[in-house]
Amino acid sequence: MGIVIFSVPSGSNSGVISDDKDIVQKIENNSSFLGTSKDWGGFKTVTADIDKIREASVSENSTKNLSEAGENNMFEEIKLDNSSIEVPESCDLFETVIVNPAKFRELASNGTVNLNLMGEDYELKLQEREIQNPNVNSYLGYIVGKPQSSAFFTVKNDSIDACINVDFFNQSYGIASTDEKYDGKIVHLLWRCYSEGGEEEIKKHHSLDPLEFSLINSDKKSHEIHIKLLDFYNNSVYKENYKMNPGDEIFSPEINVEPGYYRYEIILDNKFTFEQRVVASYTANLGGSEKLHLNIRGDPDNPIEFVSEIA
């Protein structure tokens, strides 16, 4: 039995839902499967009876849809062993799904992946990130038309783990592999967290926290550094050139932007190019936007040290 932390279902129906590219397919989901509640690590949790989920998933409609997917060599109908899943009450919906990592890689290689997540269609723009493990692909991106969105995927040969923020404050999804298997294939969980009016509530009490950065030249030589800040759509929101003598320290002006993910593009001496991603947010709770600190050093293998801080 695998224990996985994810969301509590609320008023959803059993059935099969697949995205238009058949990457993720729902195989069961019904709030009536929830059993007794208890406390787990400070979270209120409930137990979902997988046996009941399994019985519901073999309805005539489900069997038909799973069979159609199987004809495309994408999915197979599965039956889980007698098991249960403990979930915290922080999220509102969950589904048990099976995935196709090979198909995801194929689509992501073109930069665009269309997914249907719990009845909502999203077009994701993704870029592969460098990773040392040859059997793992990592992707970073955003949802088209959602400036406060972000998407992170880790794709292995037999699993997909992901965090998809529709926006930072109201709605997000997660996909995680579990310890459950059928015929050697990994069962995944897809869940949704939703908080209506989350950002509006934060706006009442907190202001936007601007992005800022600092530069220190700790090297014995002078350097020229070009810094550009881009949003997730690669639109430039700030750019400046600096000439720094040994010991110089420079602080940027406040860069006022909307909440979201941003990317610094840094060019040192017109030779070395670096990137660093930061988050802009509200001055809420224990912090807000990330402040980036750059330290130029006399190390040819690592000429700039990056430190991100949330004040």
C-alpha cells in the first residue's frame, strides 16, 4: 500500500476523462468513496476505499473509454489491489489516473502540450531544462493566457510528476506517481487545490512586493555586466548595462511587476551568459518577492555566485 498526500474530493462524479492527446486519463473519482476521518501530522485526513473506486471504474461507460484508449496503445484498464489512501483536507478534488510519459515527451519536444485537467482545457508552453540523468526529462513553462501561471514537469520512463499553477493564489494542480501498480505500471494521482477569491483577499491586506537585485564585484578586475529581466512570455520588463570596478557594489531600483515567474538574463563581459528565475508576489506571511544577489568572482569556472532571498 502506498500513502500519498493529496486533495479531498468534493462532489465529483465517477467516469473517464482523457485529454485531447491522451496523456492523462481519469479512471475513478467519487466523493462517496471517502471513509472515516482522522488526524495525520497536523492535517485532518480521510481514507478513500480503493476497492469501491475499482468497482465503480469498471462501469460500461468506463470500460468503453478505456478500451478505446487501449486501441491507441496509450492506456490499459487496471484494477487496483485492496488499498486505501490518506489525504489532507486542503484541496477539493482528486482523481486516480494513468499516464503516458513517451507521448508527453513527444509533444513537449515541440514546445506545446494540451491537457484536460478535471474538465478544464489548458495549453501549456514548455521548455526542457538541462538535467544530468539521461532517463529523466524536466520541463518548465506556463499556461497560455495565464500570466500568473507556471508549470513544472519531471518525466521518467514510467512516471510523470508535476505542479501546475493556474495562478498563484486561487487554483493549482498536482500529478504524482504512487506506490500502487498494476501489471508493473505505476498508478498516478491528479489533484486540484482551489481557493476562490484568494488573491483578492491578499490584496486587501498586502501590497505587491517589487523585484530587486544587487551586484558586487569581488574580483580584482573590472567587469561589464548586462542584466535583462523578462516575464514568462519573454517580454522585457527591465534592462541595464553596468561597468564595475573592483569592490563596486550596485543596487537596482525597485522593479514593479505583477505576481508571477520572471527570468533574469545576465551577460558578463560579453562572453558568459547566465539565467536565474525568480518569483514576484505580495508582501504576505513571511515574505514576498525574491531578491537576487550577484557576486562577481575571480573564478573562471564559476565567475558569478547567485543568491536568492525572500525578505
